[in-house]
Amino acid sequence: MGAVEPKAGRGPWVPPLPRVRATVSRRHRFRTLSRQADRFHWTVIRTCLRSLSMSVLNVEPVAAEDAAVVETDILIIGAGPSGLYGAYCAGFRGLRVAVMDVLPQRGGQISAMYPEKPIFDIAGFASVRGRDLVDNLVAQAETHGTRYLLGHRATELSYDDGLPVVRSDRGTTVRAGAVVITGGVGTFTPRPLPAGEDFLGRGQVYFVPDPTAHAGHDVVVVGGGDSAFDWAALLAPMARSVRLVHRTARFRAHRASVEKVRALGIEILTDSEVSGVYGGALLEEVEVRHRVTKDTTRLPAQTVVAALGFIADLGPLRDWGLTLEARRIAVDTHMATNLPRVFAAGDITDYPGKVRLISVGFGEAATAVNNAATVIDPEAALFPGHSTEKEN
């Protein structure tokens, strides 16, 4: 498939800026991951691809493109909430936009980790289910036409006549007027549950994309954060039993989430850890050991949810020459990075006073795209106009 054709009524896009020198390498050197991290990373990806069917996610399947060269006004790297909203903002301005993501579906962490969980901090929604939010963002982005490169990892950044050129691990080259990075936390690898490694995919899971798959099960959730408590509460109505195991009596989860789990009568085993898992072809039991008394208890379990957090990795982006702060991309008030024509938005960014919320990412995406538009065309206005003033 060739380059994107200009929209009707638009002439060919002519880059306005002169040649810019850049010190970005054309070749990316991959860092060697430890054997354990690599093993878990690829196992998790395979598990996700098996379990996260498009019917479960309620997301329209999108074929990944393998075009040799794609030309676009704005390339967005990351198809999570910020990236999808950024695609809408670009299309609203009449810009051609392409969205690249390493995952095979749109929605980022929402689709991969909690499509069925309610989200309560999106402006205008008292509550919205994860996959419904993604569906709405996808529909909004497609009102002006968005091209997707799913299953593509952005590996290299270089410049040609001052314009960014991004290459993917599938051999696709994207020539853009500007790049907006909305990669969330980057590539995320679940922290492993050592005792359950042998039952990964046979009872132990890291995500709960389809709660009904665990109906009638005895479930043990391991962890003390929001995901652990949210999944325990989500599974309680359909599981035969739910227990939550955490190594201390203090939780990282929001107080309301903890109170909800307690109100549901879910047993919480504190100062404890899963010390063993047992079964045949599938998981049957877990052993829980008290960290103080060293007493052990065997519990029936057909599902163990390991919600121990994630290890984030920027991957190839680390070697693009971006200024990083605490493994996140430093940006200014325009959401511009230190590299020419490269912007960033969402959880992947860092600046003083940064608040990592989906709603904040929406505003950052709008800021990044509209500032990028003025770099692409210096005569363009920063303010795109109100949507109510334009015809659909």
C-alpha cells in the first residue's frame, strides 16, 4: 500500500522548514535484556494475543499495514487514549494522520489490561467501561480519517531534509511533518509471581480482559494496588470464591477500592505471600505462607491473578536522543521535546507538576498536535477553532 493520498480540496503538502541538522542515529542498538525479563516479556505478549480477542475487547479488527513508505502530516506513536484523541485533533485540523502502535489493537493499556473495568475520572462520565471509552475514541478519531499501523514497533528516528522519518520493526518507513509520541509507560512487562511461573496461561494470569472466563472459579488475587483490588471486586459476583493476598497490611490501592472489597466480604490475607502453586494440566491449588509465623495454608484455586505491578521500558525510544527525566520524556509547555518536530503527550511525558491521568493526557495531546500544526505550517493558527463552528 502506497502513501496516503491528500484529502479532497488539498494540494500536495510542502514542508515549510529548511534542512535541520540532527544527531539522531539511523541505526538503533537494542539493549540486551536479562534472560528472565525477556522470557516473561514474550510469554506475556503471547498470552495477551491468545486471550485478548477482538470480540472480547469489542474493538473492530484492523489489519496491520506493511507499506514500504507512508507519508503523513502527523505520525502519532501510541494508540492509547491520548494518541487516539490526538488523532482526532489532527484530523479536525484537516491534517493527514497515521497512528503506530506495537500492540495489535487500539486502546493501549485499557484494552490490554482492563477493558471491562469502570473508569471514574473521565470528565463528563460518572463511570465509563474501559472498552466503551476506547470504542468512542476510535469512532471520534475516524470522523476525519485515521490510518493505523498496528503491530508496528517504532525503532528508528532520523531526519531527511529536516523532516522526521520513523522506521518500524516491520520495515515500514513513515515520513511525517511532525511526530507526537503518546506511548504511555512504553513497553510494560508484568512483575512475575515466581511461584506461579509454570502455570502461566494455565491458571495464572496477569490481566483479566474477560471476567466471565473465570466464572465459577476459586480465585486468588495477589497484590495490594488498585488493579488487585479492582479485579477482586470485579470477579466477586461471578467467581465461586475470591481471596486477596498481600505481603503487608498496608495497601497502595485507593481507600475506596479497599473498602469496596471489604464490603463484598472478600477475604484479605495480609502479611502473606503465595509460596507454591499446584495442579496438573491446569492450576488446582495455591499455597499461602504467612511471612511472620511461617505457617502455610493450601487454598483451592483455578485462577491466580498476579497484580504485582509492571516494569516499564521505553525500548528503542531510549536511543533516539530524547531528553529523559526519570525514564520519561521531558517536554516544555508546547509539549515539544528537545528534538526538532517531535512532541509528546500523556503518561510518557514529564514536567514540573505533572499529573498522570487519562483526562490530563487528552489536554496534552491537543496541545501537542496544535503546536505541531504550527511547525508544519508556520502560517497556521495555533487555535483550531471550535468544533461547534464546523460542519460534520
